[in-house]
Amino acid sequence: MEPILSYFTQSALISGGFLAIYHLFLKRDTFFTENRVFLLAGLVLSLTFPLIKIQRTIVTAKPIFVNTSGASTSVHTITDSGSWLTLESMLLAIYILVCTFMLVRFLVQLGSLKKLAANAKTWKERPFLHVETEKKISPFSFFNYIFYNPSLFSPTELDTVLIHEKVHARQYHTLDILLLEILRIFFWFNPVLWLYKPAIKQNLEFLADRHAVQIAEDKKKYQYLMLRQVVDNQNFRLTNSFYNSLIKKRIVMLNQNQSKRISVFKTLLVLPLLGLFLVSISVE
């Protein structure tokens, strides 16, 4: 039980360290691709690095105890193994129960996407698959599937929305969300993972906006479209949606000047400290 708790604790510390560095040093920069790699690296290292152990041997002098009374002494250790096993079994049962609930919810969300696609009109635009539904939903993408209601937009607006969603699909942003969702199924007790998702989704939206604005004809019209919340938002947690609660931050970031490359050096100064932190966790 103790090795498992140690692994979970170290995993939480590593992911927390990466998230803290992101918020302190990287969040305000426009290096969205680099930030995506950094956040994903934090998740991967939080899984793998606690399994790496660096053995460090310390040799000390063996203390000698002298019994001056001449009487023999003995030490009796009493452990209540029964109660400990009961507590361990209870914790394991709670863990499995919550994991099962999270997994079922995840599968239900996948099923809702499949049901929505089954009841909609679909057509291919390689490598994308358009799913046109009559339901009032926010446009969103799931891998190369792009879901939307064409009747809610003018042709020009729809083209702009599709440009944004195609960036999500082309750059496989769904993988980032799915990785985090799967980790939260098995590490649901790690509070860092619940804070990680807003950071990842926000950065992915910044990334899609930057590429979409470069293609869109009018930057201001693009921002007005983001503000025009005429859709009754029906959010799917596993998807990348054009409309979301980060719209204000997205507009601010769209109008922010490109960060200078010299800003990368502040990250390079932090990386050695992060490396020392990772090594210190792995030393036994």
C-alpha cells in the first residue's frame, strides 16, 4: 500500500509543478504550441517519472549499545494488522467504486456523441467528416468529426466557425482532452488534474484562434461571432467547442502582440530547477 501511495503523491507533485510553472511563466505568452507540448509533458512525466528510481547508498557507522545493568532486555512490537487490512480494503473499494463511476460517465459521453452523429446528416470533406444536426448545439469537433447546426449561421459565419474547428481536428486536439479524461478516471483524487483541464482547453482555443484568424477575412467579424451567443449551449465535455466560457480571454489573447522570442529564456531558466525537482523525487 505504501509504494502505491508514494507513487500517487509523487505524480501529483510533478503535475502540480508543471501546472504552477505554466501559470507563473507561460500562460501570458503567445507560444501556444510550445505551451501545449509543455502541459502534455507534465502529464506524461507525472505518470512515468515516479517509476524511475535512482539508488543512493549512504554508509553510516553502526551504533553500539551497551547494557550496563547486566539484565537482558527485549522489545515487543504490537501491531494491529487486522484493522489496517480492513482500512486498506475500504480505501481500495472506494477507489474502485469511484473509478467505475468515472469510467461509466466517460462511456456515456462517448455514447451521446455516437447517438448525435447517428441522427444527423453526414458528408465527407477529406480528411474531415461534417455532421450536420438540427439540434441547437455549439459547433464542436471530435477528432476529424465536426458537429454543427448550419441553420444557426449565415454562410460566411459558418465558414469562419468551420475554419476554427478544422484547426482543432487537424492538430488532433481531441487527444489532449481524452488523455486528461482517462487520467482523471484513475487519478480522480488528484486535485491538480481537475485544475489541469481548464489550462489545456484554454491553450487549445488560443491555438485554434490564432490559426483561424490568419485564414479568416476579417479579424473583427471573427471576434463578433465569438460574442454572439445565440446558441443554447449544449456542451460535450470530450469535445473542442467554438463557444465556451473563455471567450473574453480568447479575445484578449487575439489582440495581444506576438511574444518576443527572448521570453523563451525565462522558461529555460526554470527548466534546470524543474529537472532538479524531478530527480529529487526519484532518489531513494
